[in-house]
Amino acid sequence: MIRYLLPVCLVLGACTEIQSATDRAGRDAAKTIIPETLALYFPQVPKQLFTPFTNCVVDNASAAEVQALAADAVVGVDQGTADTVRAVLARPSTQDCLRQAAPQAALAL
């Protein structure tokens, strides 16, 4: 029984690494579409705050939302992209992130 445990642990560890790499790739792809979404659908967001807004949205998006945003990075921004970003922005955790990140970004100007 013990001799089977090590291979199972190694396989599970590899699965975790693959899942983590896939998640990072999706989040990186999602980050490419959010600035355009902000520019088109959220004109009230100053351009110098696009980076903190992007990071906060991606950090607080669910896996399904990240997948949707990553897909939009391929096909382009539309109302669905804006709706996804708006939903993530409405969350208290995203708003807390923005309160912490935005003043630092404004000071860097």
C-alpha cells in the first residue's frame, strides 16, 4: 500500500502544477483585455489607474470569469466583457483592493 502512495502523490502534485499554470495563463490573458474594456465602457476611470483596476479585477474574479475574460482577449471586447468587469468591480473585496492600490498609483504620477 505504501509503495502506491508515492506515485499517487506525484501525480496529484503534477496536476496541481498544471492547474496552477493554466490559471496563471488565463489570468495573464484576462489582464490584456481589461484596459481596453475600461477605456471603452468605464470612461470615468483615469488612464493612470488602469493597472490597479486591471490587477484588482483579475485578482478578485472567479475562475469562470477569468475564463470568460481570457476568451474575450481573443475575440475582442463587447458588452459581455463590460458586464463581467462590472460584476467583479461591484464586490467588496475588489473595492477594498482598489482603495489600497489606487492611492499608491496616484502618488506614483
